[in-house]
Amino acid sequence: MESRVSRWWKVPAGMEPDELKNREEVIRAADCLRQGGLVAFPTETVYGLGAIATSEQAVAQIFAAKGRPSDNPLIIHIGDKDQLSHWVSELPDVAGKLVRSFWPGPLTLVLPHQGNIAANVTAGLDTVAVRMPSHPVALALLQLAGEPVAAPSANRSGRPSPTEAAHVWHDLAGRLDILLDGGETGVGVESTVVDVTGEIPVLLRPGGITVEALTRAVGHVEIDAGLKQEESVPRSPGMKYRHYAPQAEMWLVEGQEEHVLARIRELGADAMRRGRKVGILTTEEHADKFHADVVIPCGRRSDPLSVARGLYQALRTFDARGVDFILAEAFPEKGIFYSVMNRLRKAADGKVIRV
């Protein structure tokens, strides 16, 4: 695609959406969206790359900028719960419960649409994925724009998602119009995606809202088979293709903790003897147990949220340090660690060593 002039504007922290709607940077970004431009903005999960969701031409620019396959549906973002009825044709009771429990926040719902969303947003499906983010900059921008904004993560397709503005600029400078810099994001992994078109809600992508929290809100939640076996037609972003990946070859090591640590040390030493530049993705509790070219703790095992927040930054740091072989320790698949493990498996392209 042709290079375009990109502007990076920092937005003051600590302001409420109503205050931010008076900021020139946010006003101009909303105008850019309405005119068919591309705007990157912070959400509470990761930065998103947005275009007005009712314009196929505007949305097509997202796929071009990211290098994203066109059969991968996008999430639309709204700035007010009342807007939902304008774009979806049905709101089941379970969807209403989830909206009341988790919006605004990191939960995306898959619902039947009314046919007024651009076809390339939904990848031709009769459903649309929609959420209302809680980040004040996102809410101010969406409320000013007045229309739903399609926004996948603001990175080149397949790369680790951006949790700070510098990540967006590294991947997409010259490919977007405006980057609104709202500082580091809070959750660190993308939103949870739930299909609520049937009688029982189905988890399509784990994320910032845990399965346990969903269950407390609505009872039983099924886990989609596509989380374990990829489908030919993705029902949600993140269900197909290699995602969240560093440039290096990456392996995930699973098993009993002491065996995992020993196996990582063994494999790392062997790779270094063969001339590989080795990176180890670990936690603060285990960082001193390894010797490698680059050892990065992505958080504290005792604080799962810190691991989620630090995951993508760690993967990008491996790239910056020129690592070509990464070994990552696994986590117990519960709570937010379930979402972390989903991302690690995608980042490793399914390469897992079990000990």
C-alpha cells in the first residue's frame, strides 16, 4: 500500500470521556474516522486500529495496513450501550446479562446483525462481534465518531499485539493516519469473545474476562471446539492463523513445574551450543534459574494479571534483542492464565513440548 502521513498525538492521562471529548486531538481523530481514515487508539486490552464499520472502503484499509486475511472477521466497537440496538437484530436474555455484567469492559459478544455493517467486517457471516471498551480515550473517540468502529489490534498481522503506542508506531507508521497515545494498556490480552446466538453461550476466544467470571454471571458456558482445533471458517478474531508471534522460532514447554524448568535449561543450553541466540520467557519467580542470551520475566506467577499485561511486551523485546529461538514456560489453564496460554500456543504456532 502507498505510504501515508501518520501523526502521533499523546492524550493526557487521568481524564474522563466527557473531558476528552473536548480535546482537539480526540475531536480531529473522530473527524478522521468519519472521513474514512484509519485511527489507532488505546483500549483497556490492547491498542486497536479503527475505521468506520459501515464503510467497506474504510474497512478495507485495515486489512491492507495490517496485511490481514480478509476471511478473518473484525470486532466493532461502540461508545454507548444504547447503540447496540442499531446494529444487531436480536439481543437474547443471556446477552443482556453479559452486557449488564461486563460492559464497558473487555468482553465481545457475537450477535446477529441487521445488515447495515460493511460486509468485509463480518467476513460474510450473518453475525457481528461487538463490544464497548472501558478505556476513556476509546469511549470519547467512539462517542464523538457516532458510528461503530471496526478495530482489530493495531499491529501487523501475526505479530504480538500492541500494549503501548510505540508498538503501534513500530508496526504501522506510514500505514495509518492518526495514533492516539493513551499510555500503556491495562489488561494486556485481547477481549474475551462469546457467541450468544444460541441457547447456551459459547466461548470463542478467552481474554480479559475469565471463564470463571462468565460462569458466575450466566451459568454454564461452552468452550468452542475451534479453540483446540482450527476451523476453516473463523467465527471470531484469533481463531485461525498464527497470531501474537515473535519473529523467532518459539516452543512452549508444559508439564510439572520442576520438569519444565529442567527441560528449558537443557534445551536452551543445547541450542546455544549450536549457535542459536536463545531467549527464555519466564516469570520473576523463575528468572534466576536460567542461563541464556536473553531471559525475560513477563510478570509474576503469583500475580496472573501481571503476566497478561507483560506478555506482548516480552515477545516484542525478544525481537528487539535479535533472539532466534525462544523457550517459554507454561501456566495452569485457569483464570486469566487460560487466556495467556491461548496466546502462547498461537505465538508458538502450536509447537509444544510436554514433559
